[in-house]
Amino acid sequence: PAGRRPAGSMALRLIASVPKPVVVVPPDVHEPDRIDSILVPLDGSDTAQRGLQEALGLAKAFDSSLVLLHVVEYYPMMMEMATATTWEMVTTDLRQQGQQVLERAHDAAKAAGVASEAHLEDAAAARVCDVIVGQAHEHQCDLIVMGTHGRRGIEHAMVGSDAERVIRMSPVPLLLVKSPKQ
């Protein structure tokens, strides 16, 4: 709906202009009484790692658990250009890389004394944002903590923003964290 559109755009403009993480409560979403479960989407980037660190701090403060998520994203161009054998190798490699991202995050949670569970999901025909929102529903998370790359201008127009779409569709509040380099 048109009324929901500015929320994501405004939040991303705000996060691009401030050095601290930004909490976003989407329209029609109520703040939880308690934060028992935090969803942390991870893609292996520095920005996602920063989101994980914020989530670990919150989980310790609120005695929450983490739901660690890596979404394997298949790019249509890769599918069209690859032979069946090459495609199998590419998908296996993407899944292994995702598993390694989740293992490192799980180890970090364990070292911090925070309970966590890890989920490797395929985007298949869906967008990454759809998988993130679906996992928030499925695991009854109270908060999503995610890194955003803060893309603006033509780069944002070309690749879009999963963070913006998650803001628009999220069933729970979000904590958006940008890269320390931004």
C-alpha cells in the first residue's frame, strides 16, 4: 500500500545519515512486551557481522535467543548460463559458504553465552526479503536485527534494498545496523 511505502525509504535515509543503529517499528506492528527471540539474517558481509554483534549484545541484555539465518540466493543469470553440472557445483558451493557463515555466527553466540539456532534457507523463486519475513513468522521472533548496506541513488535503484522491503513487510520491529565503514 502507498501509505506503507515511505516507512522503509525514510528509515534507510535516516540510517544513512547517522552512525548509530536505528530501530524501526513498521506501521501496524506493536512493540513486544519482551524480546525472547531475535532473527539475525547473515550474508557473510562486514555489515551483517556488525548486525550479529548488536544482536549478541541485545540477546545478553534481554536473555534472548538468536535465530541465525542465511539465505542462499540464486541469480537468474547464473541459472541461464550454467550447464547442469556447473549449476550443481555452484549451488553446492553457495550452500557450503552459507553453512560456514552460520557456523561462525553460532560459534560467536556460543562464546558469548547466547543460545542460538541456525537455518540455511534457499530463496529459490522468492526474494531474500520474503524468506527473512517468513522466517520471522515461522520462528515467532520478536525482533529482527539486520545489517543494511545503505545503498543510495542509482545503486539502490539497480539492485533494490532487501532491508527496505523487510521494513515494509516485517511482522516485528527491526534494528537496522550499517557497516562501520559507512
